[in-house]
Amino acid sequence: MEDEKVMQQMKELQVEEGKKVEERLAKRNVLVASHVPGHVPHPQLSPLPEYIDERLVLYNRLKAEHDALLARKAEGDSRPIKITLPDGKVVDGESWKTTPYQVACGISQGLADSTVVAKVNKNVWDLDRPLEEDCSLQLLKFDDEEAQAVYWHSSAHIMGEAMERVYGGCLCYGPPIENGFYYDMFLDNEGVSSNDFPCLENLCKKIIKEKQPFERLEVKKETLLEMFKYNKFKCRILNEKVTTPTTTVYRCGPLIDLCRGPHVRHTGKIKALKIHKNSSTYWEGKADMETLQRIYGISFPDAKMLKDWEKFQEEAKNRDHRKLGREQDLFFFHDLSPGSCFFLPKGAYIYNSLIEFIRSEYRMRGFQEVVTPNIYNSKLWQTSGHWQHYSENMFSFEVEKETFALKPMNCPGHCLMFDHRPRSWRELPLRMADFGVLHRNELSGALTGLTRVRRFQQDDAHIFCTMDQIEEEIKGCLDFLRTVYDVFGFTFKLNLSTRPEKFLGEVEVWNQAEKQLENSLNEFGEKWVLNPGDGAFYGPKIDIQIKDAIGRYHQCATIQLDFQLPIRFNLTFVSHDGDDKKRPVIIHRAILGSVERMIAILTENYGGKWPLWLSPRQVMVVPVGPTCEEYAQRVRQEFHSAGLMTDVDLDPGCTLNKKIRNAQLAQYNFILVVGEKEKASDTVNVRTRDNKVHGERTVSDCIERLKQLKAGRARNAEEDF
């Protein structure tokens, strides 16, 4: 009966997951070169498109009706309410009258001015929207992630208003993203150029100066279809996405757009705005749909933050893994296999070194490595649930009237491996590791270097365990990731995401699992943050974000409990009391995540200055002159035979100093200079890429020391030598 209940919960959750698929499709993007040579910048249209005035007339009529209704509510339905602040203080208010902004002003004008948006009963809320009942209230500033999203969303509307004035096209989606915002527009055979940016920015500044208020209005769906009849994309959203009788629009100045909100109080809250990039994309990321023009922007509450961002972008540009990968001869991509990286010998060394690092940890931590197929019948993915919600991301094909697909993840195959024979409680925990090749059908325009690819490998592992083994296994996973990230030099943040409103399984099971995760995190000793309700529907999870050398955060590691797959695959084991129907729990875990993506992050983190153990250029041997070249080649061979990535510079056109400088610029960790003296004594003269001179060492001593530093994965081998 319990399994039947869970299967019913699965069906109910499919609707929610379907919505998430639609959201993913809407967010998939295409990055294309932006500058069009010879393009004449657009001036502001005069007169403005007719739809702007027509839309505004209808809006004003609806707004007047709404204001009258709100006034009646304030008059007839208003009652005293209690507003609880984060410090526990309770403020008195009146329903349908008191706004979060008024509460903020009651505390201090400075607080009111610096607040971006409110949070009412855990939902973000416009500062000028009246409160409706007793509630908890938070006042969020720009340093809060949710406030940043609202700030950038409002900035997108400002840019959207400018885009309508300049291009007159049909606005589509305009969301906040991780660092800024964008707006898509359909222009019908017309393009956008970076030459247009100054005109757009000047219009944005004008809009900001006008302090246009953001107004929220709830409107019937059929009325909105009339309001947006000029825009087939908004009509599609209304017909295909909006399932309620009403939805909301927001207005700033002449711009009115479908939007859930919330927004800042007025456009004047945006203090510094920059438009910095444009691209082409497709409607909802589908290549067979209309081509749209996408414009990206960024904004901040003060000009200094924008200047800091610009400096950061320049630093990030210099560290871009695509640039460094090309310069260091690590990898390349080819149009004949989009999204599938070609790792050259030096790049392959880094790739294999990372995998061997994880393998060495697996051997010490009781993981068993397996090899699983790349191709499965679609029936497997139907059983796992991926076919219903992920098939658009899979490469599928027909074989003998059956549908097959390349695997985009390893977990269903590992379930088959667990299930291929009866399992005993004595085998648990069973830790299964797999470096199998995965393929995901990302749209060609969404591919971005090594960070968004079609072909990749993961340090993927699945732990099959009992409920009472979860805590110890999570402790092991956390210790594993700390060991790896310490070697790389990364610090990290931890978040525990717990049961969402829609979930699979029994509350008691979730509570027990979450308690064990909490205990593991507390014993781990690192600071962690609770994200209530943010877990996946099939189990709680720990999110880990690493911080790189220039302050960016990346999510690579995964620790995710899964109550769903054991049920879908009917996985059981015989318990110690003879019950052969016990279900295991699955822990999905990875530390590197995608090896390709981790190489991109490490390339940018180190700026191309690889630590010795990962470096594809560990040693360069430099002869002083032609008479020492034979000795230099012998030295090179000895170091190479010892497992060190070693080259020799025999270029007759370069001076000794030039050869040393070239090796340093190429980021060879150690440069070994050999002359007649070294030749006679079987020694080398050691210096580093940062020009630290360690002096003369015997060949055997130097090899032994470098092998020690490499085996110990020293981060600063050049200093430690």
C-alpha cells in the first residue's frame, strides 16, 4: 500500500516536473557574436509604434477600475493586522492599507531607501503593495540574492521600454539571470548591433531619471489577449502557460508587460546600468522556431559597484578557459562534432590526472568502479521517469523498430546493476563509481566552451544504503569533497535543502533523512545554511558551491538522497531479519561533477598557472649551447621516464635568456638549465617559472624531489622544492 501511495504521488508530481521542463526550455540560450560591421545605430523611433498607445489606453481603464476596487476594500474590508519582523518585533498595521514601504519608513528612512523588495510570509512582495493579513515581513537589500534578482528584473523592464522605443518589435522574455538580465525581442528580419548600445543606454538613463513607478495589475486572461494582440509571443504565453483565469502585468512608463513581479518601487532605484552584449536566440530555445534578438545588461545601486564589475569582467576575460586552452594547446572544438571537446595531449594529461586523483580516493574510501553501457532502450528511461521529463535533452534513435538513447546520466544503469541479482544487507552500503561517457542534447547555440557541452564524463557514484546508514555515508561524502577541494585550494559553501511542498514518500522518512543530514553537517564542522523547502521532490540534498580565485561561485559537487528510483526499479535487499522486501536509499554524489566543466573552472582559477601535479608542462630542459644538447636530451629522457611531463628547447635561433623566458611564459613549473659544468657533474641548475633560483642539484635528487611534490599534489611546489 505504501508503494501504491508513492506511485500516486509520482503521478501528481509529473505535472510539477512538466512545468519545470517548460521553464528550462525558456531559459536555454544562444550566444552569438554581437558586433555588425557597418551597422548604422538605431535612433529612437518617431512616432512610436501604435501598439504602445493602444495598450496604455486599455491599461489605464483597467487600472482605474482596480484602484476603485482597492479603495472599496480599504474602506470596507480593512481590519487591524499584526506584522512580525525578523527580530520578533510585532508592528501594527491595517489590511489593504499598510504597505511594506510604510513599515520600513516607520523603522528608519535610511532602511526604507535601501530596501529593494519585501518578503511577506516567505514570498517576495512589492514594497508598495498593501498587506492583506497577519504576516511575517522581511526587508531585503541588494546584498540578498532574491533582492538582486528583483533589482535586475526591474532593470530588464527599463531596458525593454528602451528597446520598444528604438526597435518597435515584439518583446518576449526578459528575466533576471545569474549576473544581470536580458530581454528577447522579435524584429522580423532585422538585427541588433553593439553600435546601438549607446542609444539604448541613454534612453535607460532618461527612464531612470523620470522615476517611473512600477505598477502591478491583475487582469483577466481574455482581456490580456486583447491587450497583447499585436504580439504573438505574449499571446502564446497566455494560451500555453497561463492556466489561471487571471494573471498580472506590470507597468513602468509606457511599457506594460506580462510579469509575475515583484519589482522595485520606481525606475529611479536603478543607479548604474550598462548594456554589454547581444546575441541571437530562438523562441523558447527551439531551433525550428522564430529567431529573436537578445540584449544583455547589468545594473547596480551605485556607480562604484559597476566599475568594480567592469574590472572583474576584464580579469575574467583574461582567465577565460577558451582563451587559455587555445594558448596552452590543451583542447579545441570542431564544427563536425559540436559540444564535444578534442583534448590534445597536454589537455588529456590534465583530464586523466583528475580522474586518477578521484580513482586513488575511491580505492581508499571503499568505492567500486564499474563500467556500464552508453546506449539503452527507451524503456529504461521510461521506468526511471527521465523519458517523460528529459527526453528533449537526449540523443535518441531507432534500431530494429525500438527506440534507444545515449545515456545522459548513470543512475538508471546502476539501478540495473544493483538489481541483476538478489542483494543482502551485508553488501550495504554498496558504493558504485562510474566514469562513463554521457551525452546531453544541448542546443548548438547554448554550447559554451567546456562549461556547456554535449559529451562529458563525471566522477559519478551512487551509494545504495539503508536508512540508518545515511548519516555515516554523508559524513564520508563530505570528507571526500573537503579532501579534493583542499588540494585544489577551493573554499566552499554548504546548503541543506529540505522537503518541498510537493514531495514523494512519507513525512516520517523525510524527517529521519533530514535529521541525519543535519547531524552529518554539524559533525563536519563547516558552516552551513538551511534552505527549507528547496529539496528535490524525491529527496533532500546538500548543495555545495566552490569559490574560485576571483570570487566566483560554482556548483560542482552533488550529494542528493533519492527515495524515488529504488521504487521505480523495485530495488530490494534481504534485511538481517530475513525480510526480502526492504528498499535501499540511493545517494547520488559527485565532486568534480563534469570533468570538462571542472577543467574550465580550474583553468580560470589558476589563470593557466597549473600546480605541478596537474601541469602538462612540468619541466623544461634548456641547454646553454650546442655542445650540451645531447646531455639535455638525456636529462629530458630521464625525467620523462620518471613520469614527469618534460620537454627540451633545442631552438638554435634563441638565446639562453630567451629560452628561459619562453619557458616561464609557457608556465613550465621548473626550468632546468644545463651547461658544461652540469654535464660534467650529472647535475641540473633549477629555477622556477616565477624566476626563483634553487641552484644546482643532481639529476637523481631533482627527479626524486619532483616526484615527491607531484605525488603529494603540492599546490606550491615551486616554493616547496
